[in-house]
Amino acid sequence: MEESEQHVLTVVANIVNVPNMLNMVTYLHGTMHMGVSSSATTVTNVLGATSGFAMIGAFLSDSYITRSTTILLFGPLEFLGYGLLALQAYLPSLCPPACNIEAEASNCKEVHGWNATLLYAALYISALGDGCMRACMPSLGADQFDHEDPSESHQQSSFFNWYTFGISFGGFIGLILIVWLQNDKGWDIGFGVCSILILLGLLVFALGLPFYRNQIPEGSPLTRILQVLVVAFRNRSVELPEKLEEAQQRSAEPDFIEVLPETNSLKFLDKACINRGKDGAWSLCGKIVLRVLPLFISSMIGYVSNPILFTFTVQQGGITNTRLGKIRVSPATLFIIPTIFQMASPSIILASIIAAVVERKRKEAAVQMSLFWLTPQFFLLGVSDVTSFPGLLEFFNSEAPRGMKSIAAALFWCVLGLSSLLATFLVQIVNRVTRHGRRGGWLEAASLNNSRLDLFYWVVAVVGLLAFLNYLYWAKS
């Protein structure tokens, strides 16, 4: 019973979040009249902030309040954020005057003043709610199973499979329904439906509140990490026993924290487990966190290409021929393709190369290129996301001690978030390097037709290749 309510919230949240992550750049560029790079970097900054907020939610749920309480406390903020976006899109006085930014870019006024403040407030309020919820959902699901019971332990693996399926299924529905509502019925209706869906998902989740198994918060995990470092330093002159189990004596104190299995890396931190009276009951959580850092950083760099291709590919699609017979296909809708198929992670490098070639051909074409020339890069773009998502999430969850499960899930989202911030940094660096006199950088034009997105995609491909080689090195280590 309790897992079904969580799966409903997972599906509903991704019906809302996945299409808005991809289609928001269309709203910022076409309705709010932001430039090519500023609309893209605004989206990547919001994605980065969402993951930062996930760390806040994870810290609170692991340290002070339960995970289900964290979801119900912060979830309504996402409802409020999309409500504010719907209100702004509905009232013309809160938006810039309507114009075609591709045809008359010089006459279009970008959102500014209090209207810009309202826009950013709505985006970051919804990001706060989304981040806190996404950090707690997988960990709360794992809490519903007894790790000591073989049958329930097997069901936990099944839960993660269903959780991943819920994300893909929700995204599939959202990329059809929400994108259609936003682009054809109006952004106010699209955002309004998103707000209502979040509210309904939270209400369904609340129905299962009496049935959830809640992990009791065990205090700040950051304190325990610092304790491990301090005690390891204090015990630096003490010799480690040949068998570490001799040093790991269970404490009778009620705040005892589990002792994790011995590992062969970072051996100097094992000295934190040596029992020296009252300071003996230390966990290996600090060692675990340090041990996953190389893979965390490598994965973060490897994901830099994803938010760049997400945002700019949707903008590419906006200036192509989007007709399929009598049907108008929204560019973000093409992302449903990678939610069905799977391939290897190096596909992101190939996606960048194909994107560069297609963009060059688009600019040279005598007639407007069809949107469906972007299908290969859309396909390859999301495929790496689909295949790497479950593995990284389960890796961080399995490596974490019991009192840090939410922070482990948040670390995964931080991989995506920090890579989005690095993507913003990469765009700014490229613009600065390629700026000459009065001529702007490659991505500083108001329209893609006046930008050098094709050359920028080659830079992204090189970054992706270096990141992939770096990831392979640390994964083998």
C-alpha cells in the first residue's frame, strides 16, 4: 500500500518536471524574450539550484525530521511556484509585449523589473519544493523494506526499478500532455495544470502517511563525518589490528551508529574505528563519503553536455519546420524517444557531433529544415541519461550508511545540478573567449540564426570526450 502512493507522486512529479525542464527555455526565449544564451543558462541555473535544494532537504530529513514530513513540508512550494508562473503567464501586464523574437529581435523587450523578479521567484520556489522532494523519495521507498529480511531486500531492488520506471513513464506522459498544453493551449493553462497535478500528487501521498515506515533521524551526518576525521587524526599513532573487527566493538550507548564493512581504500580512516573508551563508537560514514567523491566529480563533469544539449536543441527545434502533415510537433516532445530505448553512455559525445553537423546544415539550407532532422541528437541525448540514472542512484544509495540515505540520493541529484552550473560556466567562458570588439560571442546573439551554435557543439563534444575518459579512469580505480 505505502509504495503505491509514493509511485503515484513520482509519476505525477515527473509529468510536471521533465517537460518543464526541457520546454522552459522555449517560454523564456519566446514569451519572456530572453536571449539565446541567457534563456539557456537560466534553465541550467535553476536545475543547479534544484539539486542544491535537494541537499538541504536531505540534510533535514536525515538529521531532524522524517523523510515523509520533509516531502509534505516542502512539496507545496512546488505547487506555489507553478501557480505563480501560471498567474504571470495569464496576466499580460506581468509579461513583456508580444512579438516574434526570431523575426524582429531588435523590437522585442526582455522581461525586467518586478516582472523579472516574479519570474525568478516562481522558478526558484518551485525548484526548492522539487529538490527537497526528489532527495527524499527514493530513500523513503527504501525505508519501507527490512534489509535483514531476504524477501524484503529483494523487493527493495524491485522498488528502485519501479521508481526509475515511474520517472520515465511520468516524463513520457508529460512530454506529450504538458508540452501540448503549453505550446497549443497557452502557457497559463500548462503551468496551471502542473500546479494542480503537484497538489493532487501530494494529497495521494498524504493518504499513505499512517502506513509509512520512517527512519528515525540520527543527528547531523556532517557532524559524524567530522568526528571520523578528528578521531582518525587523534589515533594516527595507534597501530591498526590485522583484523579490523577487533577494533569495532559495539557501544552500549543509545546513539550507536552502524559499523560498515571494511574496505581497502583510505585505510588511514579505519583508525576512527579503534575503541579508545568513550570515543570508540564511530561509524565509517566519513570514509564512505570520501570514497565516492572521485566518481561523483567524474560523473558531474560527464553530465555537463546534457543540459547544454537539452536547452539548445529545443531552441534549434523552435526555428525549424515543426509540421508533420497537419500536426504541429513541439520540439521538446521529441524527447519521448530516449525514454523508450537504451544505449551506451558514450552516445552523448556522438549526440554533440551530430548536433554540430545538423546545425551547420540548417544554417546553410535554402529552405526551412524539418524538425525531424533533430531526432538523432534527441535520441542520443536522452539515452545516456536513461542508462546512467538507475546505476548512479543505486550506487550512491548502496554506498551510504543508514543515517545518510537521503544525502546519498541528494548527491546523485547534485551530479546533475552541479553539471548544469558547469554548463552555464562553459557558455559564459566560450562567449568571453569568442567575443571580439563589438562582435558578440558565439552564443550572445538574440537569434540562433546569428549565433555559432555549430562550433559550440564541437566544444561540447570535446568536453564530453575528456569527461568520459576521466570517468573510465576513476571507475576502474
